[in-house]
Amino acid sequence: MTVKKKGITLIELIIAMAILFIVLSVISSFFFTNYKTLNLVNKDLELQSQGEKVINFMVDNIIDGYSVLEVVDIADDKDKKAESKEISIKRLSIQRLKAGGEKYKFELEGNALNFYKGEEGKKEICNDVSTIILTPLPLKKSFIDCKGVRIEIKLKLDKVEKKFVNEIYLRNKEIN
């Protein structure tokens, strides 16, 4: 009597492992693609949240202003009060009331946007700001004579970038 041994041959094992490898590679690529998409969506939502917070904070603090005191260009660190064009800024100072009013300052240091209220210390608003572009309103007016500003803030987190735009008119400008 002969007994047949049952088992797996080496060829059967190699074929089974090849099939398993093909199935796992398809499944893993699906999961990695979904993970990357989820990561991008999370970054986009984070920028959306930060952008809304920044734009609302700036609107709340600029709208009650009387005049633009200082606009410093990011390229040459010079005051651009007399300019009447769109510029990328490093610093924006607003006078709150007509005479002796409190001064508010927004300053871009690297990617961090900081806020200074009077003589108080700085308060970091956001740390993912790539650029702030300011335009006087109405157009063709200088910043010192403008009744408002158009502000465009670009936020960037890794490779995700979002832009937020708002027009802010100085409420106290009309109270002369």
C-alpha cells in the first residue's frame, strides 16, 4: 500500500504569492490615493477656516478706522501712503479715530500675520499667510485719501493655496 502525501508544491506557493501580491498592490494604491486626497481636503479646510478668521478679524478692526496711516511695501520696506495702486504689503497701520485715536497695525513677519493694538504687544492672527495685497478704494486715490481698501490675502499650507478677498470701507472717514 502506498500513501500519497498531500501538500503544496513550490510552484503552487509561488503562484499563490504572486496573485496575493497583485491583489494587495491594487488595494494599497487605492488606500494611499484616498489618504492623500483626505490629507489635501483637511489642509484645504484648515486654510478655509484660518482665512475666514483672518479676514473677519481684519474687517472688524479696520472698518471703524478713520484713516490709513501707513502702508509698507514688502519689496522695498518703504511707506506707500501716496501710492494709488495695488501693492503687496508688509505692514498696514490704521488710525482708529480722528485726533489722538488708537493705532492698529497689521504686520507680516515671514508667514505670520501679527496684530498690534496701540502700545499692547503683538497678537499672532495666522501663521500660513503668503501674501497680502492692498488696493485703495476708490481706485486712483492714494492710501492716505482713500475711503476704504480692497484686501486680498493668500494663505498657503504645503502645496495648498487659498485666496480671500474683501473690500473694507472706513466707517469713521465720513465723520469729519
